Amino acid sequence: MNWDVIIKYLPRLADGAILTLELVAIAVIAGLILAIPMGIARASRNPWLRAVPYGYIFFFRGTPLLVQLFLVYYGLAQFDAVRNSSLWPYLRDPFWCTVLTMTLHTAAYIAEILRGALQAIPRGEVEAARALGMSKGKALYYILLPRAARIGLPAYSNEVILMLKASALASTVTLLELTGMARTIIARTYLPVEIFFAAGVFYLLISFVLVQGFKLLERWLRVDACQGR
Amino acid sequence: MTIDLHGFGPALLAGMLMTVKLALCALLLGLVLGLLGALAKTSPNKPLQWLGGTYSTLVRGVPELLWVLLIYFGTVSLVNRIGEALNIPGLELSAFAAGVIALGLCFGAYATEVFRGAILAIPKGHREAGLALGLSRGRILSRIILPQMWRIALPGLGNLFMILMKDTALVSVIGLEEIMRHAQIGVTVTKQPFTFYMVAAIMYLALTVIAMTGMYFLERRAARGFVRAGE
């Protein structure tokens, strides 16, 4: 093990880690916003409303993220309409392509998490809200969503960790995030074991911090107190 | 609408076969690793517990792509040295072997947790009954624990297999000629990236649907003789 090399390239790897964090943060927050209406539609009792997001979720959960990323980054350029549109400067940029793909991908998973959480709320609580004269919208906003957030939080934190690991795929579209940076350094130093090891430690550290952060959030939202029935 | 693949259709189908082979081989390795990991984690032996715990935590905390790259590029000198010791100069790990090892490792780490949960779900009395009947520990494992654990672990393993099948796309990064790699080759020749990656996506969707159907029948078979609670 060549420790000097690891120490020498630590700042570059840290730069990569920051880009990784940016990608993951944007994707899981934008994905959550996108997933809320889809999750609500999926938990609806109206079969037509339920069917609308189904195709989207089926596609994004049934195909590899790598395929989706290549479809967006390489695939969209096949259409002249896309190349001539005002969005092209963004869709040409690997950063925005990765953010877009990761957001669409994770939104499908989060929508299913939200559906599960909404369906896990005891029926009595919904009926109580309606009995108090709350409209459907109000019950959703004040009772159902806060309750579902607490039920779904552990699964959401899992999804965030999965997205952290999925962000490594950004290196395949030339982004220099943690894995991409490691591959670049290896191309220069020919020391794959050392550099990949260091990158792996970075990922472990980030996921450790994220797990601890979600534990704090769970305590702050008092998730445990809501589990007892 | 017909899709013109410019004669790359058979190549893509060959890639699909390769994907299936890779997924099944990795599944086999992963099941073995997962079972060993779960047995280590639930054993009363402290160092074994630590070993199983470290394996599942370490492997699950690092991206699958990093494992694929690390095992393919990181073991070159090691495999070379092994080759020299065995008198096979120039021995190297093929992309397929590296993919099987990397994906099997990742599958095994998650399967460790699934199997552990399933082992813990078996009532303690069953093991004690086996001991009281004078069965050896190996017998208890193979005749009492494993057959029951299988049914409980199956849904979790099915989910993991779906994830594994999608992760096989990562092995295209080290040049294995599976679906994605063949799609990439098609793209460089025809300059039609959307068409080819969409066909690749549909192939993965088809594999997912087949695996889901297979899981449905496996689960139904494993659950025969059981009544679902609450129905």
C-alpha cells in the first residue's frame, strides 16, 4: 500500500466527493418533490388516477440507471428538435443530464415509498380527520402527509444511500465526481488499489454521516413515538 | 413504427444471453456468500460475528461500480503473481469473471441481511427440538433451519435479484459484451443512440418482467401449505 500517493491525492478526491454530494442532494430533493404528487396518485382509490404514474414508475424501476443516463446524455442528441431547442445548452451538459436522470430515477422509487407509507396509515386516523370536518385536501395536508413522512422516512434514507452509490455512474458520462476523479488519478498514477481504496473510504464516510443524520432527523420528528398504536 | 437496428439485432440478443449468464452466475456466488455471511452473523462466535458484520457493512457502503472497477483493475498484479506461482504466465481475470465476483460480492452483502432476518424469524423452539432429538448442528441446519428459512427469505431475495440484473449493465464499463456494450457498439456505427439505448431498456424491462413472473411462481410454490395471516 502506497500511503504517500493516497495522501497526495486526498484533496482532489475531496473535490470529487463534493460534486458527488451536490449530485445526490439535488437528485433526492428534486426527486422527492416530483414523487409527492405521483405517490398520492398511486395511493388513490380511483383506478384511473392510479394508472397514470404507473408506466413512468414501471419504466424507471425496471431499467438500469446506466441505460437511462445514456438515453438522456447520448440519446436525446438524436433528435433535431432537442438540439434546436432552448434547453440544449443544459441537455448537452453532463452535470445537468446526470442530475435530470438521477432525479427521474429516484422519483419513481420515492413515489412507491410514499404510496406504501400512505397505505400504511391506520384507517381510523383518516376517518377521524374526515369526521372532524376536514376537507380531503386539508386531511391530506395536515394529517396524511405528515404521518406518511414519518412512516416513509427510514425507507427514504435507504433511497438516499442508494442514490449516493448510484451517483458513481456519473463517471461514465465524463463527470469528475468521486469515482470519476479516482479513475482520472489512476490513469495518471497506475495505482488502482490505493486510489479505489481511498475513494471507497470516502463513500463509507459519507454514508456513515448520512445514516447518523437521518437518525437525528428521525428523533427530531419523533418517528418512534408514532409507531406505537 | 418499426425499429431499424441495421443488423445489430442478433448481437443485441447475444448480449441479452450474456446478461442472463452473468446475472445467474453472480446470483449463485451471491447466495453462497450471503448464506455464509448470515451464518457467521448469527453464530455465537464473536470473531465470526464481526467478520460477517464487517463484510455486509463494508460492501454495502461502497458503490457497485467501484467494486467492478476495483476487482477488474485492482487485482491485475495479484492475479499475475498467482499465475506465476502456478506457472501460467500472463494469467488475468476476464471481464466476465470480474463481473461475477463484483456483483456476487454485492448481492451477497445484501443477501446476508435477508438470510439473517429469515434465520431469526424461525422460532427458537425448532432448533431446541432438533437438539433434544439428538440431531447434530449440521443436520439441524440442513433439515430444519434452511428449508424453513428459504420461504421467508424468498421475497427479499427476489428484490435483490431484480437489482442484480440491472447492475449487470455496470459490467459493460469494463468491456464485457452484454446488452449495454452491444448497444454502445451499435451506436458508434449507426449514430442512433436513442434507438439503441431504448431497445436496450426494453430488453431489461423484458428480463425484469420474466424474473417477476418467475418469482411469483417460486413464492407460490414455497408458500404451499401456509395460510396468509389476516385473510
